[in-house]
Amino acid sequence: MIGWISALIVVALVAVGAVVYAQLQGNIQTAPLRPGTEEPALATGDLNILLLGSDSRALASDGFGEDDGSERSDAMVLAHISSDSTRIDAVQLPRDTVGDLPACEDTGSGSFEGGWAMLNSALQYGPACSVAAVEQLTGVPIDHFVQMDFEGFIGMVDAMGGIDVCLPEPLQDGHARLDLPAGAQSINGDQALALARTRHALAEESDIARLGHQQMVLSAIVQKATKSDVLVRPDRLYAFLDAVTSSMTVDPGLGALTDLAGLAARVANVPMSSVTFLTMPTTEAPQDPNRVVPTADADVIFRALIDDAPIVLATDEAEPDVMVRTAPVQILNGAGVSGLASRVSEDATGYGYVVAGIANADPAAATVITAADTPEAQQTAQALAAELGIAVTVQTGDVDGVQLLLGADYTELTSQPRETPPPSRPVDAVSRSADTDLCAG
């Protein structure tokens, strides 16, 4: 979504005068991406942007309840722009996700000592804390963040003249002030926010259930931004930009309108069919049935983002040739490097392998991959070698599945860059393309 906002800003730089430009620039607030480090300029290559929807009630309007000083991320989207700017994958991170959050320094909102908590709670200590929490959860390095509050979202939608959605059934939710009929309809900013936030109108009344509506709303915004008359009507253009910039907090790398315009250049040619919204696959948290944690499919998605590789969905009609990763893998550390087997196990799991166990082994000079004499094990071993970047020949031996013995040469073997990322295995995730017909389910 930020890409299309940026595209409008490009036009604004030409269309508005210096005084208006200065006012819009003055609207934008910045906060650190990471405390105590040099703030990066607009990143190049593949780009990861964390989009945060704040539920803070410290707003000009009192229609959202009393401000109690708390702030959480009501919505979190990890958006990945490929290095060749041909695709955008936007992964929704459920607010009810729990994990061991990292400690974060005080950047103006207090410090956090870390510990087990819901992912959305990190924003209470500033966006840098949310960035650190999401990086720890996903392993994906974040280049920039964009935070927006309720009023900014409403103003943005209203300035576009509303958005078009299509509901399979009527929805009512007194808590979210939502009352919409079934069918195709145009909704304003208040209704769009209510639709994206509602839980009580859904049978499951869960955070996961409402993410489908968020995908619909995001798709509707993208579709409206690319075909509306916002660009040719100065009143709508200014209202749009004023609403967005007045409610936006970004890291210093995106702190200037020209930085946002530079981002627009990255997404201007990405077709809507190549913009995909996905919900992070989850399962019930062992500690709390009302909370969720990522699944192995989520790890595969995050690995694809790290590798700047396309995400392959199980629902894709035409799947590419997919590496077999089904045989169990045992990882032995003979390299004499503490914790190496655990780190390699995390990498293998991220690619979708089933790691049956890790252990220390006698010192070994060379890394060896051994596979059972079955097609499944042989193909799994070949795939593992390719994905980890291990240029060794797979041996056949009396092992259960695949055995990877890490030798003293492992670091040198895997330090060579690969020309192309390995293919991702198909994942089962709720998703929609930005160009999906809003009435098509």
C-alpha cells in the first residue's frame, strides 16, 4: 500500500507549490529504526518494509475510546519488494502471535526488558521495538517501517472517495460500529476501518478470521489508488496526502517526501497481479489456546523473503518443479564450532526440511552428505546440498533418510554466493492477489 501512496506523492511533488510541499513535509514524523545505530538511507536491492497500524487512542477525535496511554499494533504487514521490482509479497502477521520478544532500548516510549508476550504489544515501546520483535520472529531483516493510526487510515480512504468491497453476507458489529449489507458496495473510511478491525461480526470472533477482511480492504485500496481520479483532482490529491502524512511515522530513511517518491519508482511497474497478500500460517500456541505461533509453512515463507525468492502457494494452478524435502534429516556437528548444528538446523527448517535430530560428532575435516538408497532420500539430500550451498557429492549409505556431517570446511563451502535462490516448496496460506475480483470470494 505504501508504494501506491508514494506514487501519489510523486505527482504531488510536481503538482503542489513550495508552501504546500513544506506543509506536507512538516506533517511527517520520524522515529528510529534501530536505537544506537546509524540510520540508513532508502535501501536498494530487495526491500522489506514493516507496516504498522497503531491502535493508539491519542487522537484528535474521541470516537475511538478513551486514551489510556497504551499503544499496540492493530495490524502488522511485512511487505517485501523483490530486487528486480517485479513482485510484492505482503505477509500479514496476526496480532495474537506470541513469542519470546527481544529486549529493546528506550527510544522515547520506555524500554522493554524482553520476554514472552504478544507480538502486537511491542509497539508500546516504540516502532523500533516492533521492528526488533518481527525480525526475531521471522528472521527477515527489516529495512524500513511505516506506522499509521486510525485517523490517517480513515482520512486516506475518504480522500480517495471511498473504496469498493463485496461481502458474501451482511455484517453487524456494535463494538466496531459496523453495519454493512451483503453484496458489492462502496464504503467510506469509517466503514473500511470497521470492516478491517471487526471480530464480533465473524463466527470465530478471532484475530485470524478477520485477516481475510483486511486482505479485501488492502486489495480494494490498491485497486482504487490505481484507477481513481485522485491524481487528477487537486482537492482529493491534497486531502489524500495531508491525511496520510499527518498520521504517518516512518524511519529516517523514509523521512522525506523525496524518499517516498524514490520508493514509488520501485513499485510503479509492479502489476497488481504480482502483488500478493498472505496471512502468516499459524497453529495454536502450546502455552495458550487463544494465541498462535508460526508453522513450518510460515518458516518457508520467511525463508523465501530472506532469499528474495518467489513464494509458491499450494493453490497455484501451475507449480514449478519443486525440490523434494520429505526425508528426515539428521545434522551432526564435526566442525568444532559451537552451536553450528543448531544454526544449520534452523536454516534447513526454514527451507521446509524435517530435521529429525542434531548431535555432536567426532572432528571431521570435510563436510559429507549421506543419503539412504531411496529416491526420496536421494532427492532430499540433493536439494539440501543445493539450498545450503554445499558443493559436495551426495554419498549413499546405511542411514535413516539423510545425514549431514558438518566438517571444518563447512563455512568456506557455504560462503560462496549463489547466482539464483533455491526454489521454495509450496505452502498452504490464506492469500489473495491485489487484482482479485472483490466479489470472487
